[in-house]
Amino acid sequence: MKRNEKEQAVAEVAELMSNSTSLFFTDFVGMTVAESNELRREFQKNGVKYRVVKNTLIKKAMQTLSSDDKSYKYLVGQTGIAFGVEDPIAPAKVLKKFFDKIQKPSTKAFVVDKQVFEGKRLNEFALMPSKPEMIASILGSLQSPISGIAGSVSAVMRDLVSVLDAVEKKLPAQAS
């Protein structure tokens, strides 16, 4: 790799890191080409960027961002990085599902909100609700009191109509 290619790779990785809410460092040793392509497709479906970059270039990209060096110790061997751009949980869900399926590679470590976690904690992180799931849950919580009020108002209206209907039926019977 020529110097300008390395600088370009460092700049690309640094930009992806700065735009990401989470980073997942994976070990892909033992994966076949077909498995690697399948993983990339799953990442793409879920809006996750994935790059395989030399560890020294990853470290340089982290240094340009003045990133903490706690994750450097995990940058050993072959490393792929999954960048959680839109949803920090999405890469974890994809990796857990994929690694459970093929039983070969693993997650070395992941960084969320500038905190470094060991890869063995991936399972508990993947169980967290994703951003769309959290938004749906919050909106459902907000909507339930409103729908309760609407239901109460309509029930009162329905009961009022029933009472008026019963009164109307009684009046002609009393007039006779």
C-alpha cells in the first residue's frame, strides 16, 4: 500500500469513526468468502458500515480524532470494524445473529459513547432495544393516555346517547 493510499484509508476510517455512535472490532479469521459477503450484506441491510483495515491505520485514525487508547489492546490480528452510524445497537444485533449462526469469528471489543467494552459483553448489548424499537415504545407510552382519554370521551358520548334514546322511548309511552 502506497503512502497516499494509507493516508486516504486513515482519513476514511477517521471520518467514519467521527460520524459513528458505536464501533465494533471483529475478528474474522476462519470466515469463508461467502460468509464474509453474507455478513457485509446483513450490515448493509441494517445501515451499518463495515471496513477491514490494518490495525496500524486504525490506530492512526483514532489518534487523529484524539481518541482514547483503551481500545488499542484489542487491535491485534485481523480486524474488521463495524460502524454504527444511525443506530448504535444495529451492529451488535447483526454480529450476534451472524456469529451464533457460523460459530467461528468473534467480536474483540466495542466502543459505545466513548466507553470500551470487551467482546464477551456483545450478547447483553445486542439484547437492548434498537433505536426504532425505543422510539416506538416511547410513542406508544405517550399515545396510551391520549387514546384512554379519547376512549373515555367516546364512552361518555355513547352512554349519553343511550340515556337519551331510553328517555325518548319512555316519553311516548307516558303520553298515551
